[in-house]
Amino acid sequence: MRPSRRAPDELRPVTLERGVVKYAEGSCLVKFGDTHVLVTATLEDRLPPWLKGQGRGWVTAEYGMLPRATSERTRREASAGKQSGRTVEIQRLIGRSLRTIVDLEALGERQITVDCDVLQADGGTRTASITGAWVALADCINWMKARNMVKANVLRDNVAAISCGIFNGTPVLDLDYAEDSEAETDANFVMTGDGRIIEVQGTAEREPFTQDEFLKLIALAQKGIARLVDLQKLAVA
């Protein structure tokens, strides 16, 4: 039995609320159970120096956690003078995931910066961030379309992410913190709307996992991501 009493293939309650920030070109408050992330997408008429004059744009991401997103206060990284390795890893993952489904040439010589701020953490902050980031990015691009800034289809597909793991010997979908902290295996999957894999992060925390167990985790991830993509489509419809 899972601590949350969910079935092995059951997601936590997921909501994707758009337009929650007045000034951002796109925004989404994403909730995976008790994990809540505020995502904003900002359009900027600037590019990294190495991209200038190449006729294409860029999508990048930043990620952070509020001090009381967790059960005990976490020191702000700004006060420490640098970002943690975990933060850098996650924001690079978010940026990579979004760029795979964006036509950067159709975007033009502009940059979209996606900010993911964790308000409350209960496992799966990176997967919630990626899933909500697509909604904020879609709204930002629709904002551009409404002003005739882009004409072609900039978004080529959806992208969403989910965690899976082996908990008490059973492959399960969408781990909360109680499961994540005790799981024998922990994995994150990022996939497109048509089921292609963007990135897989999998680690054996206790016992090594088998190929058969890994295939079961992929099957769970595909089912969960298909549901998340349906929710994304409903959110932006």
C-alpha cells in the first residue's frame, strides 16, 4: 500500500491554472498534489551573444525554491552567493526539455525565459515545473501570435514529465516525498506529446533494478505523461 493510498499507476491530483501573473506574457500555477510551482514565461528582445545574427531564438529556464517550500527553512541561494548544483541541473533540464519542442527559427531572434519558483515541495518539483512550463510557454507564444510577432507554428508538440519509482518492491507512478525518500529506485521521465523520450534520469537508491523493472517504469511514465498532456491541452484550449 502506498502512503497516499493511490493505485500504483495513479497520479496525484493535478491542476494547471493559467494567467495567474498579471505582467508575464505566459504563466501557470501547477500543482502535483502538495507540490506547487509558479511558472512564468517572459519574452525578451535579446539573445545570448553566441546566437546573435543566426536568425533563430532561444528558450531558457531558471528554477528556485522559496525558503519555506519545505518542512524546514532553506537558506536562499542568493544569500549563499551561488546556486547549488541541484538547482543548476534542474534549470538546465527544464530549458533542454522545452527547446526540443520549439521551432527556434520560427520564434525569430528573441528569447523566452521560463522561471519556475517552487512554492511548496512534496516530491517531483522538476517534473511539475516542466509540465507547467509548457503551459506558460504556450501562452507566451499565443500572446506573440495575437500581436503578429510570429506566424508559423512555434510549438511542435507538447512536453511533460513525471517521476516513477520502485517502492516496497512495486513500480509506482508520480512519487510524493514520502515515497521518494524511501524508494528503492527513483526515475524521472520527460516525453513529448506523441510519446517520444526527451530525457530519462534513473537511479538505484538501494538495490540495482532489472531491465524488466525499467520497462515497467517506462510503461507507467507513458501512461502518466499521456494524462498530463491531455490536461495541458484542456488548459490551453
